Amino acid sequence: MSTLAERLRDVMRPGEPHPPSPPASARQAGLAPHANDAAETLGGEWCEVAGHRFLVVDRTYAPGHRHGRVSVADSLPPSDGAWETLGLLAAGPVPAGRLLFVDLETTGLAGGAGTCAFLVGCGWFDGGTFRIRQFFLSSYAGERALLEAVAVIAGEAGAVVTYNGKTFDLPLVETRFLFNRMTTPFAGMPHIDMLHPARRLWRSDDEDPDRAQGSCRLTMLEETQLGHTREGDVPGCEIPGRYFHYVRTGDARPLDAVLEHNRLDILALAMITARAAQMLDEGAAAAKTAREAIGLGRLYERAGRTADAREAYGRAASMTPAEPLTRAEALRSFALLARRDRQYEDAAAAWCRLLEVRRCPSHMAREATEALAVHHEHRLRDLATARRFALESLQFDASRARTAAVHHRLARLDRKLGGPPQESAVLF
């Protein structure tokens, strides 16, 4: 079986200044040579550099353009002074400037040196409008020229936004720049990979990790957060095959749906990013579900905004309805953060509420009883209550070291209480 790189060499014939002519079967079917047909079919213009060409397709979305229940005007970047919010998504400071939303369509889904990006989609806000420019690679020989055009667009941006771009899109682009002996324009640029904030904010409460991750596919968030359902969208697994069909035959018609798929991904990415940034700017009150509130708390905590994080966790714990696991997670996060901030009474109250949660996970219940034993022994000096919580912690499975530590605590409490050590072996 031939490798992807061998397929590329066979069908793309690097070194030719223009794409090969379509075969006789394509000419007999009435297809024009794809150098002209692609521009007409895909609604773009050819750009030629040093005898090599690539296609540029521009689209503009007016402020009133609606994508589901959200309009472009609802998704504008933050005003001056509010860029700190975007830093919460990027896990670092983001300078004021253009946000560049990037999405690739590639010759393979696994990445690696043999994978080429035949379509680079870039989107940005221009005043109140949203613009998308797509760079389409009709021949491998035009890749360097295409990358130079991408570098110009990237050079005008302050930060790049992708969806799963940290592990796929940007490494692949950087590899293509490296192969062409060019410097990547994304080196050192602040990067917001929206996949990770989206998982914190909107992943499912379902305990099945596969379903939880599946719920954060961009098209799924497009439905749940934006209210837009795609009709006739081309599946991602078909995209490489459609491109190879074009290279073999010159027929660009199957690629029209691919470019539209790419445009919808970029538009949805921009609006999902805006939704997350607006929630972070408004605070815990913006969360509509307990899961969103926990996600906000995670983002605030990572940024060191502990007061905002505690407020978000507290909102999650008090929202109804909330799944028991979600409520327990919120209370545990609140308690740990309050203890870290030396808010010991608040932490103890959260641990007590955690123990009241129906079907509370055993590891969380054990952690709560151990924390309450420490709190009552060392802060409240309530030795009898501390002993009761220590005994309760022995009901849960724990490592040998943790069990030994509890027995050590019980022995110390018995000495402080002034009585002989009491039997506790029946509890473990």
C-alpha cells in the first residue's frame, strides 16, 4: 500500500508550474481545465507568484448576518481595556490587536510530514464585519507562494485562534513553513486553542469520557451554543478524497462544499470564542448551567483570580438542577480553593455540604472527612468531632499510607482526650 507522501508525488507532480491537464475522460465530460474551472466554480481569483499560482477566495459577512441565533454584531472582539478576558482563554496575556481565526483542510487527518494543508482559511473582524480569506493550493508547486500570502495575513494579527490547533493546525503549518525553508509567522504569537476552554465550559456531565469529548465537537457547540444546525455539510473524512479527485480530474465542483465547510468552521469558531469571552467578562452570573459555572471557575482559578473562581464554584454548587457528580465537583473545588486562601470556615462548610450530596464519589467523601477531622482538631479544638470524622474516613478505600495516617491521628486524639486508645479496627 502506497504512503500518503507517495500519493502526493504521483498526483501532484511537484515542480510543475501549473496543475496537470485533466485526463481524456474529464475533457470528454465537458470539464474545463481546472486552472480556470476552480476559480469560476469556487468563486475566487488566481494569484500568481514566480510562475506558480494559488486560488484566493474572499467572503464578507455583514454585522447583521445571523448564524443560528447569534449575529456577527453580537460577536465583536472586546473593546480596548477588556483584552485581559482573552488572556484567560489563552492562559497568558493577549495584546490588543486583530484576532486571526485559522482553520485548515488537509490531505490527511493524522498529520505528520506527509500531510499537506491544501486549504488555509483565515478569518478576522474588520470593524463591524467579519471577513474570511481562503488560500487554496491547486498545485504543490505553489505551496511556497501560498505560505507567503498566509504570512502576510498573520503578520497583521496580535493573536491566533484555532480549535484543536495546538496539536494539529499550527504544528502542521509550521512544518510546511519549515519544509519550504521559511520562518513561521506564528512563532511566539499568543495562541487561543478554544478546544480546551470549550471542554471546561461545555463538556457533558455524562461519565463516559468518549461522549463527553464528543459533545465538544465544533459542530455540536455550533448547535447548542449558537443554535445553528448544518445541512448537507461534507463529513471531514471525505475532504481529502475530494481534493485528490480534483487533482486527478480537474473537477472542482466537489470542493465547493469543502470551502463552505471551512468557512462555517471559522465563523462558528469566532462566535464560540466571543461567547466564552463574554461569559468570562460578565462573571459567574453569566453561567446558565452548573457545568458552565465550574468551567468559569477553572479558567478564573488558572488565571489566579481566586475570588471570581470561588464565586463561580459557589454558583455551580447552588444551581438546580445539577447532577450529583457536578455538585460534588463544585463543592470540592470551592473547598480546596477556600482552604488555599485561608478561608477555613467557608472550606469546612463546603466539605460538610459535600458529604450530604447524594451518590457522592467515595474518594471525595474520604477527602472531605479527612479535611474536617483536621479542621476540628487543629482549628476548632473540637477533639470529639475530629475523632468522629477520622473514624468515618476509615470507611472508604484508601492507600495503606493514608490509612496509617488516620490511625496515627486517632491515637493522637485519644491521648489528647485523656482516655485509653479505643478500638477502631472494626471500621476497616
